[in-house]
Amino acid sequence: MVRWESTAAFRARLDAVALQYAERIAQGRQIFIYLESPCNPHGNVLDVPGICRLAHERGLTVICDATVATPFLQPTLRRAEITERPDFVIHSYTKDLSGSGNTTAGVVIARTERMFMPKGATVRCAGHDGVEREYRWDETMFWNVYYVKGAFLDSDKAFEVLSGMRTVELRILAKCINTIVLAQVLAQHPMINVHCSAVPGHANAKLREQLMTLGLPAPLFTIDFERGAPGGVASVAIS
């Protein structure tokens, strides 16, 4: 697992992987790009649009886990350029979307031709890379995963999720404000290192300002005590 915070680092790593597995790729195997942004545990924001653009130039599929940010804080699917959007976005319903933790569930979001088609149907259309291709019904998420494995929410879980999502914006805003205050206060202590893009001068601040709603930080960061006596690393999740 490699964390890419810049398109340059991603391109270099992708070139290395393509070279390392050239024989398998020539035999028909595929590279899938799986990324998490903001990252757990530091809350660093990746250049998701830039990574998607480079991946799609090579015809690769991008899967983005955006659980920490939620669709409100990091609207990855609202980019004007389709090549800058992930092919699939996944979220945990258990965490901030429902807010209560009373249900165990998740969601996958993608374009219709990747999610569902009637049995036996096919469709030709351009993908995120702009290349037209044929999509088959049995390759969709519904038939290939949900129908086979039964991954559907029951009514009680669906109710919990829908109820919680009504307040997600208010809850996330409060958590982000608490993150800014707590991270900056802790950063004033001479014996504490704070790894959070909300701290002035942090290396990840520029991407956070560019890509997150209102430039807000993820409600997640870490601290350590390397400046003082030996100690461990603590992850701070704001709730």
C-alpha cells in the first residue's frame, strides 16, 4: 500500500508497477487503482482529480475510499472533467453518514452502466477515460456482487442511514471546526508534534484548501511526542 499525495509520485509508482508486472499485464491482467482520501490516520488529502486523470489516460479503473470525508466534505464525483472523477467511490454508512453507529453498512457509487443493467442487456458508451467500449449486464456491480452475495440493506438499516444523513452536513461542520481548534492548540505545545493539514505550514494544506469543501480538514489527525521523552503515536478522531 502506497500513499500518493502528488501526481508526480503516483506516476512514478505506476510506471514502476507496470514495469514490474509487465508479463502479467501482457497476459491480460489489469491494474486497479485503489486509494483512500483523506487518509487514515493522518487525514492527509490526496490529489484525487490528478491521480484519476493520469490513471484514465492509461485506461485504468480508479476506486476511491472517501469514508473519512463523506460526499459533503470531499465531492469527488462533482468534478467538471469526467476524467478527474473516480470510477467507483465507496463510503461506510456505519460512520459519519448515519452518524449513530447503529448500523453496519456501506455503499458503492458509480455510473449506471457499472452498477446495473437489465439481465441480458449491453450498452456502448464512453468511460471515464473517454474511450467508447461495451459494458455487459453480468459485469455490473448489481449482478456480479449484490445479486450473487446478497449485499442489500434491510429496512431497519436503511432507515438508520436515511435518518442520519439528514444531519450529516451539520455534524461534519462541527467536527471540522473542533479539529481546527484542537489541532492548532496542541501544535502550540513544544513537546507535541501534530500531523494535521489544519496546522499552519503543513505540507498537505494546499491540497486540503483546493479539494475539500470550504477548505476544511478531515476530522482525523495524529500526534506524537518525538520532541520530548520517548512515547507512542496517538490517532485523534473527532466525534
